[in-house]
Amino acid sequence: MTERFDILVVGAGPAGIAAALTAAAAGKRVGLVDDNPAAGGQIWRSGAAQSTTARNWLGRLAASSVTRLQGWRIVDSPSRGLLLAEGNRTCRNLGYEQLILATGARERFLPFPGWTLPNVMGAGGLDAMVRGGLPIAGKRVVVAGTGPLLLAVAAHLARRGAKIVAICEQAPLRRFIPFLASLMGEPAKAMQGIEYARSTFGSRIYTGCWPVAASGQEKLESVTLRRGERQWEERCDYLACGFHLVPNLELPALMGCHIQGGFVVVNHLQQASVPDVFCAGEPTGIGGMELALLEGEIAGLAAARNTDAANRLARRRRRTLGFVRALSAVTELDPRLKELATDATLVCRCEDVPLGKLREHGSWREAKLHTRCGMGPCQGRICGTASEFLFGWDAGSILSSVRPPLFPVRVSSLGHADTLADKGDGLASAGMLASKETE
Amino acid sequence: MPELPPVHLLINDVAITVDQGTTVASAILIVGIPMRLSVTGEPRGPLCGMGICFECRATIDGAQHQRSCQVLCAEGMEVRTS
């Protein structure tokens, strides 16, 4: 059985919520499908002390006619106008006339000795765990990596009682503080947060600084930090380390959307290169929440054929694109970060493939075939992104290896295999993953 | 917000009580055990917290390989780490 929607939106973060509400307000039958237990995406994660903006949008969503499908991940696009979604127990077919992709972004992780130890997490990763109920009061935390997320996470964890031992930003941060503030969605609030962080953490904010090793027996006990020539060790319970954000491009790539420079190419109405497919938010350029909301509204209006209104908003969007480019420049990675991992450091955490094994190969494809790198459950989402930076392997070639299912699926989901079969090697890959997952 | 009753669950047969809205991944961290052993036997915990990295997978109410960061604790739930 297929549920049919005029407009289906994938991803219930700010862009997806704005798109869904805008399209529903135009009288369309709208579905909003999302992988997480609750709507809001990563930035409006449930359990957060939510901002007025978040409460407003989530409240509007709850009161709307939008069909909300939480806890469903898209695993295939079996034919035009149809997506296959897998939940915790079953599968469902979702039909659409217009599709809006608002798949958001994830953190970029870079390997260094000890990064696979328990309690070494992403910055957003640890934040998510704390919002998900992990007590952090009294715990010693090192926050590291790059991007505006670091200070936001440190401030949040400190409010929950964590002892922030150090904040290590790989870029020279100070000159960008006012600028970053304006990018973080709600400038006034972001500025407050940053001022709070500065007054709270003071001299514990290090710029041009990064972790070179994490140590511990069964789990993290200490982190070695380096800033210029100086190297020192900090005892800590958690290392929250993420190197800014990279977009979730697997579904746009599967749909055949043209991707350039690591982002989905869209026109002024957020239309991708594939007919009836729109894209909004971080996959079209990392620009933060306000831009994501705007792009979501444009996509929702355009998909509902309200082109005049979409055009008016599109003019507003154009004015914000300079910020996207500037943020990208601010968070550009220091090339010395490529030298943190040794030959013994694992790059692929699913298949435990060390850097030394990958070095022998000239491309992502070759490395996959010879080492199983990127062939575990995460399907290269972590090590592919790292390899792009470490080896300069082309993001396009990494994405070209995307095939259904987008996530490991249950054997029973292959009952929908008519859906997977017409993709040639897709079924074989699905079968392999399924059998691996049920060992 | 009204006070919601706590949730009781079993993690590797150990009883634990958590607040409503707690993810299974956070509950496993509270117990303080690894989520899984890697293919070469390393202990692992969660990395991304958003369903991407698959490091937090666990068996939840008999369903294998669930990403525990994407599942909320429920009354009477039984969780096993590998």
C-alpha cells in the first residue's frame, strides 16, 4: 500500500518544517518524514530549553494538517514519485507529486589516535546525549574542533553543570566572534551565548588548537592538546570534538540531483536538477537556521506553485548567501590536521580499517574494494568524509558509490524488494548488508 | 511542564530508572558499558548522536542493530549490548 501526498518533505528540521507548513497552508496534502523520534532536527532537538523561534514553529507544526511521520528513514527511491521508508518494525511506501529534500547536515569527524575510545564524541554528539538524558554535572569536558557549534555546546553543557576544561578551535577564532554570532540563527541570542561563553570560559578558549591524541584504558581518561609548539595533557571524562558540518547528500545523490562542490545545486526557487525535486537548508550550503527556514519557505511555496510569493522570498535569500561563503572560509581546516592520524589509527570505524591500509590506494573506490573501508553499517558516512579531507579524494566519487538501500535494512524489508530490484546491483548490496546485519 | 513519571527498563538485565524522554543511548551511557565491540574487539560508544555513525547500535526489545540514539526509553523495555 502506498500513502500518497501532493508534497512530501524529507527531514523535520527548520527547513523541512518551514517547507511543510508553507505547502500545507497553500492547501496541499503534505507529508513530513523524519528519522528522529521527534520533529525539530538537530538544532531544535527535543529536551532542549527551546527558543521562542523553535516553540513557535513546532507549535505551528503540531496544529497543522501536515501528516507527520517520525522515526522513519528513507532507504530507497524505487521509482519516480515513490520513496521506501523503514521504521523500527515495518516499511511503508510514500508516494508524492513533488519532493522537498531537507536532509540537514552532520558533523565532520577527523581521525586522531584514540578517537575511537568510548566517551570521545562529536560536539553535537555529546550535546545530543545530554539532551537525551545523560547527566553531565560535575563531568570534565574538552570541547574541540571548529565552527560556531563549539561555543554553543560548551555554553549548554556548562549550564548543565559540566566543568569545561578547554575549548579548542582549530581556526583563529577571536577575529570571527562577532561575525559568527550573526550566523548562528538568532543573532541577539547567539551573541548572548558567545558573551556568556567568553565570560564563563575566559582563558580556557584556545584558538589554533586541536587534540592530537585521546587516551584511556576502556574509555577516555585524558586528551593531549597542541597549540603551536606547545603540547599538554588534560584529564577529562568526555571529549566533544567535531569539525563543523557536512550536508547529508546521500538521498539527493540517490535521486540524481546534481551536486557540485559538496552541495546540491538549486535554482532561485530551490529546485534541484531533477524535475519535481526541491532541496532546502544545509544540503544546499551550510548557512544556519534562519537561512534554512527561508529556503524551506521558498521550496514550500514553489512546490505548491505559488511562484510569485516564492520569487519574493528568493530575493531575500540572495542577500544572505555571502554569509554562507564566509562561514565556509572561517571553518576551513588547517592542513596540519591531516597529520594527526598515524598509520595505526582507524579511519573506518565500522570495519576497523587503519590509515596505513588506505594510504596504499589511489581512490575511494579502490580503497573500498581492497579494504572494506566504507562498507560497514554507516556506509562511509564517517570515513568517506574524513577520507575526502585526508587524501583529497573527490567527494563526487564518494557520492557516486551511493546506492540503495541508503541504510542497512532488515531482511523483511526486502519483501518490498520489487522496489529494490530494478536498481541492478542494488538488490545484491541490500542482500549483503541484510545478511551481515543479521549475523 | 507537568512532571512525568520515570521510566523503568533493563539494560543487560540490570534495572535502571530514567526520566521520560531519555534516549536508549544515553541510558546505556548512564550504566557505563560499551555499546558494542568493534570487529577487532575494541569497546565503542556513541559518536554522532544523530543516527549517522551506527556506533550506538544495540538490541532493543529483541530487534537487533537498532541505533539506540534514535530510540526513546519506554516502560519495561529490554536492551542488550553486544
